[in-house]
Amino acid sequence: MLARNMNLNRTCLKYFSVSSCCHQTKHLLRQQKTVARFSSTLLQDKNITYNPSILPQKSFHETKQSIKPLVEDQNCNTFTYRTHTCGELRPQHEGLKVTLCGWIQFSRLSKFLLLRDAYGLTQCIVNNDNINFSDIPLETVVKIEGTVSLRPKDMINKTMATGEIEVVMNKLEVLNTVDKLPFNLRDYQKPKEQLRLQHRYIDLRFPEMQNNLRIRSHMLHNMRRFLIENHGFVEVETPTLFCRTPGGAREFVVPTHHEGLFYSLVQSPQQFKQMLMSGGVDRYFQVARCYRDETTRPDRQPEFTQLDIELSFTNLDGVLTMIEHLLYETFVKQLPKPPFRRMTYKDALSNYGSDKPNLTFDLKFVNIKNLFPEKSDEEDFGAYALPYTKEIGKLTTKYKEKIKEFAKKYSCKVVLNENINKELGIEIGARIQNVVGDDAAIIVLGEDENACICLGEIRLMMASLLKSKELLRVKENVEPLWVVDFPLFVKGENGLETCHHPFTSPHPDDMHLLDSDPLKVRSLAYDIVMNGNEIGGGSVRVHNAELQEKLLKILDIDSLKLSHFLNALKCGCPPHAGIALGIDRLVTLACDAESIREVIAFPKSHDGRDPLSGAPNTISEDDKKYYHISTVKH
Amino acid sequence: MLARNMNLNRTCLKYFSVSSCCHQTKHLLRQQKTVARFSSTLLQDKNITYNPSILPQKSFHETKQSIKPLVEDQNCNTFTYRTHTCGELRPQHEGLKVTLCGWIQFSRLSKFLLLRDAYGLTQCIVNNDNINFSDIPLETVVKIEGTVSLRPKDMINKTMATGEIEVVMNKLEVLNTVDKLPFNLRDYQKPKEQLRLQHRYIDLRFPEMQNNLRIRSHMLHNMRRFLIENHGFVEVETPTLFCRTPGGAREFVVPTHHEGLFYSLVQSPQQFKQMLMSGGVDRYFQVARCYRDETTRPDRQPEFTQLDIELSFTNLDGVLTMIEHLLYETFVKQLPKPPFRRMTYKDALSNYGSDKPNLTFDLKFVNIKNLFPEKSDEEDFGAYALPYTKEIGKLTTKYKEKIKEFAKKYSCKVVLNENINKELGIEIGARIQNVVGDDAAIIVLGEDENACICLGEIRLMMASLLKSKELLRVKENVEPLWVVDFPLFVKGENGLETCHHPFTSPHPDDMHLLDSDPLKVRSLAYDIVMNGNEIGGGSVRVHNAELQEKLLKILDIDSLKLSHFLNALKCGCPPHAGIALGIDRLVTLACDAESIREVIAFPKSHDGRDPLSGAPNTISEDDKKYYHISTVKH
């Protein structure tokens, strides 16, 4: 399989080498900007491209370089009236008559102008007085015709892809004028996010956004190539207007002209993909739009994209292997060779206090329950130490306060390093010192799971503190991790709730506990975690209708509402398993972006509002009448 | 460009050769079924695959053959516990130990069974008494292990891809049992559509559905390859939860937890793709889910898929050329070489009475206005003849009634061939005879456009009648056609309405008529039509904010509701144009399917109901409360 996928691998490598180049660029730019602010007057003005006020061009240029075309002879000029992009002219084009289109990024002395498009920057010059652009504002859209000319040697700009040439214009045509812009297109004057989102049509011109959207498109296309071309999957589009799936997130409702009847917007294609399995479409995937009304949670969008996959005649190992190869061959950064590391939910919790542990740094818990012999019989009691370097010294009040909050939130006793002897006694203090050696430690005691999660939050806080003081080694690689053996159920407010979703198969080894001790039953669910982010999750599904009905009963879900689904299982449904990857988060990691909003063309803001149009809005009385609804205060 | 796309062309050719093979198969099957019904007892029972009761296997087999993999070494067994699909074993596999999974399609004498999966059928036999499957019902899901063996020469089934081998089983494991099925999986007993949709998870097992979904997936993937790999397009996902677009179809509304505020589900990504152009994403496409609440119209779905494309720095010819090459290289049937035929809206109407004329047959109107000299001054008067062969004889009452209805609907005078002299006088009758020669003719007189459309409906009716009597030559090819020069406005109930959408550019030659005679203004809109179906449409857009505001004013649309959009034009938006292709209809044509529901995995029925789950449904009081709505009778 690896040999067969060499093409994909090559693409992957290209991305990789470039991604790091992109990093360098950012770093460089930051340095340069600092220089620019303080010494612009000192710089010589020989070549326009050295002028610090136009530094963003370099990131434009470098960014374009980072998007290697999937196929070398990809042509971005077909079907247009330009002959070349602003990023592609080179010395070998000398003497060629060209037509370029783009935005005026910078102009100077009515002699030079920098033309920008999505692909780069080209310097255009004028040799006579027929063309006058001194009054044309920046960001005006123009078409220029001219001849490619080599720059004089001392004018060559090596940091610019087109830096060895310039275009001598003989015609300049304004294609569209520009009003006063709400903000400038300068990297070092980047406006606040709210303003950027409100005028996204300008913000998208920044090289980072161009880069992110292109990486997203390429990554998804490479995933499709992997799935369709190499592994015979079929992409099937499933409806988004459907009925409510019992259990799970809040679903948006859509009124219809049938009085009192509503669709629900699907939270995932789960039911459909399982019905496809019953229908013999045994290798399904879809880049699926999903909807959840969770706008109150940060970094969530009311609609999002997942790569949704399901296979028949497979098992847990089959799905995990597939995703490992899919990611290895299509993710833009280098990943470790499959198989990826696996960890049980239990281990993740008791070693890192999280079901999505960040393993790019160590900071592993030490279980010190055995140091409390009088509590060793209490099954629910947990005691953990988080060792860390003493070099950091005593924590400031700010951090102590945070720790107090965690302790309160999880009803745990948290003991700071300096208080161990005082609070736990000299004897236990000595035993702890024995365990953590030269390190300092924070101790958490309490109900076992709570103690883990509490220390897990403290671990992340400490990591960020240690990192800021350069006292923690953090790997730069992406570290993928499978978390497996999740519990099937969790205790909810009204009885048992599902941990994943109601269609997840119990672990075959725990089947006998379903009636007697359901909270002890593990499931065949799995999550893939990267650097502390849950990137995706899935499970082996229940394919037996009887077992499915039993699980619904335990969960107190009315099986009548799922009769179509249960019928699909009854009519010859093969064993199957699947997964969904969160594309927004995956691309965020791939782009080193700070939030998923940076990899979505038109994201909503935190409370689900569209910063561009102001949606959601009021609707007309006619619409309300047609849909048989009225707005009420509750 | 053609040389570069050879790979795509090859794929296209594969599809083509197969598509016709598929036709043959269907034809053959129809013949065979007829034979089977009447002579099954006469057939020898030597080889189980000759048994007429299992004829559907052949179409399964042939259908699979029709889906050539995009890449020859595509592997459909990776990540599963089968070693081969049921369609791939050949004599060269003799002696190989294999594991197959699938559904029992047929079993006989506790000795033979036919195993089916999405890829074909394999005959499995048992040589000892250890395996007993006499009690296992059809459609049970099983896993079998066995050894590939050559069939005896006289048992070879040449009409079956795996017909030279059989698998000698040494193990059979039931993976899932099956309840009584609502219908059998036999082509010649296909149930009514309502029942098929209600149990779509079974219906999908039919070879036609498997075929259609695979053709859809491959066609879309090839379109992506064309756009991304060859032409540097970027696929950008845009939101579906947005604000209402003024003008256009009814949009579903989605209540939010912000009291009284609603999203609208987008009817297309139109505004977003134009904002992307302003944002410098100059080659955009998206396979986009769109929503329109038009469930009362036949063959419409509340949600549908369109291939949405937009380019900057292009014009009408650029977009038309792009789509011609896209379709030529990715459509599964052979199309004529680009450029495709173009026809003005005016010509389409006055020659065929439709803006989407079906040109696979002739039946062209003759304009006979000049035969009525006393009316020649009336600009609005139209007179047309539809000539057709006399061989058909007099029309029956049923057709005459239909024609009467058309006449009434369009307020026209329709004269049947036999009444020409009587109703129009001998003199005009002679003139008409002179024009239509040896043919008969139906004459329509009335307001010009109405007369055209009226005769257009009569034309389609006559074509269907003539075809049924084999009196009309109908081309078997797909005949693509561009219809251009649409009017920009139409008269609506409350003033002018847009013919395409409010963002369509007026024809530059008619710009001077915008104020004085807006109904005479042509637009730069275009439709692509195939065999009488509108497959897609688009336009050169308005990129100038002032012109856009003027058009909104003419259309009486509040420009405040589009201020975000107008701002995008004001901030340096390049000239751009685009198109959207209706994927459901395009794939329907590609698959020779009878309705778009045959190429959609889970379609809604006519009134927008989901036959599987019964959606739309009532919602909970909690949901109503959360969304601040109540249901009311209006």
C-alpha cells in the first residue's frame, strides 16, 4: 500500500517542507517588522521591494510557495483574460508580452506599482508619461499589459519569487474602483478579529487566510484521493433535513409548511451511514456538514464539517489502521509511522487526567494511593502527585488561586509542594519526596476520577507556566494518540447516559456486565487525539437489532422513534464500524492556526451570529404564517 | 490542455463504453426475463447460475463491471476481514484460500449458495455435511472461508464475471440474521417506489442503486480532479445558516435561542462566492448543499446539490469554455467536442417554444406571421406552425383535449391540421400548405411569447406521440446547448422581477435601455441545457457597487439588507462570473435514471416527507421554549 501511495506521500512531503518554511517566514517577518518600525528611514530606497512598508508582500509570496500544486502543470490562468498570475514570472519569461490582473498593493512615485493576486506579487514599472496611477488608491483592481524585463542586477530581490523580473507596462486599465477600506492590508497592522470577520471579503486577501483555505482544499482533496482512488470508497451525500436523533446534542429545528411539523438538522450522518451499511454500500465516506446548537461553547460553530467514514466487515483494528494511513498520507505535517500509540481511557485519566491528553510534553502523574494505607480499601479514593522541576520556585498568588478553584470545582484536596509536610504530615511527606525524587510536586486527593481530572487541569496550567519559563521540553511534532476502552455509559441526571452515542457496541469481554454492573462495561469506541485536541472519534457499531433494543432500553430511549433504524438492522445488516474526523480542528492543526475560525472562510462569532450579515434576523409575518409559527416569550 | 487531461479522458471513455454495455444489459435482461417467466421449467438445471430465478445476479455482475475504478489498483478489501470481494475471483486464483463476506442471494439443495456483495456474485459450494445452510434465509449476512476451484468446463457461466470459478467452503459463519423482508431483491419483482423508499436500506442493494451512487461519486471526484488538479481551483465550504437573500425562492427558516431571530438556509452560496471573489479567492468551487422550500413542485427536493463555480478576471466566454471542457472530460457519456452549440433565448423560444429546448429531435417551428399581413404591424402578435409527418393521421380525442387545455392556459388560438382551411380560410390554408410542404401542421396564434410557449408544450406532446409510433428520429446522444441573452427582467405582480437573480450583469449593449425600457435589456446570463433539461445556469455578475445599487432600486429591493454584499463590491471586487450545475439532474442523465430520486441515497417524497423516518415530526415543548416559538393555526 505504501508503494502505491507514493504520489500522495510526495505531496505530503512537499507540504511538510513548506510548512516549516512558512514558520521560518513568520519568524523572520516578526524580526523584520521590529526592525522596520524603528529604522525605516535608515533603509536605502534603491529597490521598491525593500521598502519596509510593503513587507507583507514577502509573506504573500512565501505563502504561495507553500501551496505546491497537486499536479505540476496545474494552470491557474485558464478561462481568464490574464496570461499569468502575479506569482509566476521568472527570468525565462524575458521579453514576453503578458497580461496581469490584481490589486494595487503599493505604488510609488507614479513609476512603480506592486500588483498582488492570490499567487504573489509582481513589480510593474512605467517608462513613459502615458500611464498615470498616482491618484489611484491602494487595493484598486487593475489589468495591466506589458513586457517582462530583467531587473538590473542590483535591483534583484532574492526574497521575492518574482524578484528577478519586472513588467514594463504599456497599458493599465482600472477594472474596479475602491472606497475607503475599513482597514489596511498590512500584516503588522492586523485589525481585531471582530473587524476582520465583519469585512471578511477584505480579510481573506491576507496571505494567511489564502494559505489556510488552500491547505484545507488540498487536504480534503488528498483524503478523497486516498479513499476513492486507492481504497475504493464511495462518497455518498446524505440528507441534513431529518428527524431528531434521541440522545446527543441539541439539534436545530426547521419548521415546514406542514402545520406543527419540523425537520431537525442532523448532528451527524450517523443513522444514514449505518443504513448505507445495511444497504450494501460497504465503504462509505462523506465530507459532511453537521449542525449542533452548541453556540454557547467556545471554539464551536453551529455548523461544521466532518470527514465521516464507515466500513462493513471490519473491526476496531481495521478502522484504526485505515485512519492511521489516511492521516499519515494526507496530513500536511509529518506524522509518526503507523501504528500510532494507543492508550486506554483509564490510563489516560490516571496518568494525565484527561481523555485527550497532550503528549507533546511529559508531566505524568504518579499514583500515590499506596502511600495512604488506611485508605487503600476505599475503591473510590484516589491520590496523585504531579512532579515538576523545582527550578520554577514557589507559585505566585494568581496560580494558587486557580488551583483553589480547581480543588473546589472537583471537590478535591489539593496540596501545594510547600505545604506537603504541614498538611499531610512529615511521614507521608517523606514518602512522597521518596517517590518524586528531586522534583517538586502538587498532590491531589479525592474521589478517584475527580482527583484525576482536577490534577489534569492543574497539569495543563503548570505546562503553560513551565513553557513560558522555558522549563519544559515540548515536542514540535504532532503526536497522534488513540484513546480506547471508553466506558459505554456514564451516570446522567436521569439514569444512565451514553458516553459516545447509543449505537456503540459494548466491549465483547464486558457483555456479561450489561445487566449487573452497566457502569463497568467498556465500549468499542475510540478517539483520535492530537496534541491535546480530540480530532475525531468513532466506534464499532451494534449490528444486532436485539442488542440495540436492549441498549436503548437501558438508556430509556423510546425505540419507536428509531423503528426505521432498528428495521435496517433486522433486514440483514453486516457488522460495521466507523469514525468521523473534525475537519475544522484537523486543518487548524495543519495550518498552525489559533482557532478554527482561521480555517473557515465565513465563520460565525461566539454566540452564533454572522458578523457579516448580522444573521440571525427577524423574519416576515408571511414566513411565520407559512410555517405556522409565532414568536413567543417564554 | 487536452493532452494534459488524457487520464480524465480515458476514464471518461471507460465509462462510456460501459454505459452502453449497461444499456445492452438492461435490454438483454428484459428479453431474458420474458423468456424466464414462461419457460423456466424447460431450462436444464445443470448450473445453478442458469436458473432463471437468480437472473438479477447478472445485472449485479454487469453493473459492477460498468464502474471502472479510477485507478487500476484500487483495493476494496483493505481494512476488512475479507480477502476478496464477491466480484473479483478469476481462474488465476485457483487454489487460493479466500475469505468472502456478503449476503446470501440464493441457495439450493444445501449444496450451492450464491454470495453477493456490492461488487458481484460468487458461487460457493460445500463438499461435506459439516456445513448446513438449508435453514438460513436469503439475505442473511455470512462470512465464508474456502478455496478457489475451477468449475468443470460444462459448468462455466460466461455471463458472470466470476463464472469460471467457485469457492469450496470449509467454514460458514452467520454474521447477522435477517427478519422477514418487506420485499424481495429480485429485479423483476421490483416494488413500488413508496415501499422502496420506506425501506431504502434494502432497496440500495439493487444493482441499479449501487451503480447510480458509484457513478455519482466518481463523477464528482473527476470534476474535483479537473478543477483542482488541472486548473488550480480551490474548494471553499461556505455557511448554510445565513440571512435571507431578497428575491428568489422561499427559504427555510431556522429559529435560534436568540428570541425572535432566525437563520435562513441558503438557497445557493451566491453571496458567499461573490464575497470570495472580492477576497481574492479567484478560482472558487464547491459541491454545495442548497435548500429551497419548493416541495410542491414535482421532481424537486427540499435540499439538493450543486457544483458551484466562480472565477475572477473572466467573461461569458471564459465560463462557457470552462464548463464545456469540464463536462466533456468528466461526464460519463460521450459529449460533442467543445464548443457546444449556443442559442439566444429569443431563438429558443421562437423556434422551440422553450428556454430549455430538447434538440435530440427536430420539430422546429415555422414563423408564419408574414402570412397574416393585416397583423404584421402588431408587435405582440405571433403566429407559428409546427410541421409534423402526416403519417400519424388524425389526433385522438385525448390529444385534442390536451391541446385545448394548452390553448386555454396561454390564451391562444390553436388550429389543428384538419381545421386550418375551415378556421383560417382557404387562402391562408394554401399559404400554410406552401410553407410546410408535405407535412401536417398545428398552428398557434396569439400574444407572441404565449404563442411560442403554448406551441412548445404541444411540440413536446407531439414528440412523445410520434416517438411512440416510431415516426420521429430521436438522437441517442446527449445534446448540450447553451441558451444565452436572457432578458434581465420579467414583469412580476408588483413591478419588475429578476429573470436570473439580482446580481446578474446587464448586457453591455443594452445598458442604455436600463431606465427607458428595462424589459428590453438582455442580461449576461446563460443556461446549459441537455436534452430538454436545464442542467445549470449562471451569469457574469455585477462587480460595480453603483450599478448593483441601481439594479436593486429597479427591483425594489431594500439595499440595506445587502449592505455587507454591497460593501464587498465597494472594497475592490474584481470582475467575475460563475455558474452552478445541478448535480442531481446531471447524474440522473448520466445514469439514464427516471427521476432524481434514483441518484439520491435517501430522497424525500413529493411533499418533502422522509419516507424512512416520517420526518418532519412534532417537536418537544422544551425545544419550542428554547427557540421561543409556538405552533399556531393561521
